[in-house]
Amino acid sequence: PATKRFHFNVEWKQVTRLCHTKPLLTVNGEYPGPTIAVHEGDHVEVEVTNRVARNTTIHWHGIRQYRTGWADGPAYITQCPIREGHTYTYKFSVVDQRGTLLWHAHFAWQRASVHGAFIIYPRLPYPFSPKIQAEIPIIFGEWWNGDVDAVESEMMLHGGGPNSSDAYTINGLPGPLYPCSAKDTFVRAVEPGKTYMLRIINAALNDELFFAVANHTLSVVEIDAVYTKPFSTQAIMIAPGQTTNVLITVNQAPDPSGMFPMAATPYVTSIFPFDNSTTLGYLKYRGPKSSDESSKPSVVVPNLPRMTDTPFATEFLNKLRSLATPQYPCRVPKAIDRRVITTVSLNLQDCPPNQTCEGLHGKRFYASMNNQSFVRPLMSILEGHYKNFTASQMLTSTFPERPPKEFNFTGVDPLAENMNTEFGSKLLVVPFGMNLEIVLQDTNFLNPENHPIHVHGHNFFIVGQGFGNYDANVDPAGYNLVDPPERNTVAVPIGGWAAIRFKTDNPGAWFVHCHLEVHTSWGLALTFIVPNGPGPSQRLLPPPDDLPSC
Ligand code: C2O
């Protein structure tokens, strides 16, 4: 194992897309940011210097951070923010993980432009064929013509929905379907006959996406840096925070231009104002045909599922399976010590007196888990936990383990029903080393999208998912305890539920939240605490000297 060092300067850079130029928050002036590439087992040190007049933090999404929660990154959960002019070095090891992940800022909506690929090369050869001749990172993002943090503060001030982004992007480029954007198109040359691995990352803030390449089949081999049983598909579905490796063999007769379009478009089940929302890029075949520079690429969008295609979404999710071989066993807990049932919900909150609110029916939008809207405390929860602060010193209280009421799936009347939430920094404390099941129940209220729920510090197994209300007497019988997919982010089906299992083997304070940034801002989050285990190698390490203070 080697130590790999990186330096990140968080800095402004003038960037132009859709003919709008603005200062964009970047790492080292790059958008998307620099790729971190390491090998399984490496020790990683990333020195992050904040050169902007805003607080920031960086999160290594999907890295287990075993005993090194201080390097996890979510602001006010595991650290105080890095202030202007300050530096913090994130130090952690990449243990027993391999594949594609992402890193991103974990403060306000900075993830919009502060993100990049985190690639872990395996120690052993890939457990699939054919041989990969090259790899192509495909990072989805969203571009706003205006300042993104302002979109969030505006939304929080008035209680309405956020302004949609102005474009989706592939590797920072919107592509030719947006106004004034044709020159900002991702084009990658490929050799006919070769097999490429696409490392696909969804860093978009607020939408789950479908992705396809015209006339080419995608073979899914890995999700969230865990190998899967390979399967072929015309399109993939990927939620914010998720990653997917697919193989593609360049074996088609190209159109006269030598170009094959690839595209991504969102999965949403109600009509959004923003539905011309397709980002397009190209694979350009090398060969005699593509040497004719005068030929124009066809702007034909690949055959993507339509935006509301829940049957495709369900079928795709059901195809995902752990590899589950002796080399890569599936460590799903067969039995559990505790089941926590929690709603994942959008809410309408009564408007405070003497204010105007811009959510539905003159109310404010919020979001919650078990009707608790998570409020970030003013200190780092991990630090408070490490120093044995009491709940009253930390201004935290206990997360209620059961939903406050049964939910009605025939349609909730937002005026008749009291949808008010409670606010607070609620902590769920679970013992070290237990097999925990969390059932995430969407309440189907106002919600047109899957909630991609991300768990920090642990991978989990998705043992079951379905539509309607979860039934603890019936649904566990249908669980997959043989080869369920292992991930760090699960898309909870619209109007349905997902059951996830994992062992609480990583001491620390861990954020759980919807990876749609708008829902995190509205409070769809909780933090759980895993105390130290009995063994000396089961304890959280002491905080680093340069840990930022609040
Ligand atoms: Cu990728 Cu808490 O986030």
C-alpha cells in the first residue's frame, strides 16, 4: 500500500455555458473537478485549502472511513466547515473497496460544481470479460446560469420549490440540445472493435437520470464500487450519489458522420416545467468515415425510457444483484437485531404569521424522516460525541424509531391533513456490531421522484423493495438474502419502500439523507451514532490536529 497525496484548492473560476459566463466554485479551476485515482489498500491524503469567502467541506462519497469519521466531510456532522484561508487534510485508507465512487463538497449546494470521480483500481483482475481496453468517465451534473447557493437561500427564504437548473451536463458539457450550447458537447473518440468501461457517476443535484448510447448495449458490471452479476440493458437508471460501471463494445456501423449519440434525461413521474432536459454527447468512431469533417453528426437522441417510465425503473432495479462468489461473497446479515421503520417524506408546513410562503396552498415545503426535519447543529456532532457531550450540550434529542402514523396512499389532501413536521437535530444511537435493518417508507405525498437515500460510513444490502405500505408481517418473507445488491445509496421507489440491512461496525456519527440536495435542505436526514466497539481496533481514532473548529 502506498500513500497518495492530492492538493485541492477550492477557488472561483470564470466559466461559460449556454452563453452565460459566471464565477463557478471549483477545485483547482477544473469543472468537473480533478479525478482521484488510487489502488485498493492505499492510504489517501487530500489537503484541501479554501480560497473563497464561503465555508466548505469535501466528502468522499461511499468511502467507508473505517475509524476515520473525521475525514468523512459532511458539515456539522463530522467536522466544522473549512473557513476562508484555512486548510484541512483529509486522511483515510481505502480498505476492501474497489471501483468507481465520487467526491463532492458537502456544504450548501456546492456539490453542483465541486465534484469529481474517485476511482479505486482493484488488486485482482476484474471478475468479468471481455477485457477492458480503455475507460471513459461519464459524470452527470447540472448547470445553473446563476449562483447555485443563491438558489438554495432563495428557496429557503420563501418556502417554495427551487429554480430548476438550466441544463444537465455530461462531464461539464450540456450538449447541442440546449440553446447556445452546441460547441460545449462531450465527444470521445473510440476505436471500432474495442471494449470500453464507462465509469458513470450521477453528481446532479436533484434528479435521477436515465442514460443510453444509441445502438449499443450496456453491460452493467458494478454499482457503487461493488461488483454485480453482469446483465445487458439498453439504458441504465442512476440516482444522484450513485455510480455504475458498464461495458460497451464498439461494434456498430457508424452513421455517415462516424458519431453515436449518448444521452441522459430525468426520471420523474409528474410534469415538471423543465422537460426539454436531455444532455447529449457523442462517441466518435475512429476510421475513414469520421475523417470527413464536413459531415454533421445526427442529433438523434438514443432510445431512452420516457421520463415517467416506472415499469422500466422497477425492472432495472430488480436486475441488480451482488456478484456473490467465493472471491466476492455477499455479506448480507441473514438475521437482524433491530428494525427501524422510518418515513421519507415531503411536507407542507403552515406559513409563519406575517409571512408569505411560496409552497403549495401558501404553505412552506419541508421534508422529514418520521416527521422530524433534520436541522444541522452549530457544532460537529462527531466531536461532541467523541468528547462525551450530553444531548443538552449538543442541542440534540432522540430520533423516534417508528412513523407517527400510517400513510394513506390513495392521495393525501394537503389542506385537510396536518403535514407539519417537528424540527431538531435528532440522533439515532445504535449499539456497535448489531445487524440493523432500516425500512425507508415513502409517503407518496407531493413526491414525483424516488428518494435516493445515502448512508455515510457503511455500505448496505437492499434486501427488499416494493410499492404501497410496508407490511412487517408479510414483506420480509420476500426478501433476497442470497445476492441482494450492495450499495451506499438506494433509490426508494415512489409511493413505496426499500429495506436495507447492514452491520453497525464503524464507530462514529454518520449522516443519512436524501441525495436530492433540495430534500436535504428541507430536512430529509438523520444522524446515527455508533459507539466504540470492545476491541482496541474497533474504536474511533482521535481527531487530527488540524480538524476545523466552529
Ligand atoms: Cu454524497 Cu452526504 O453525500
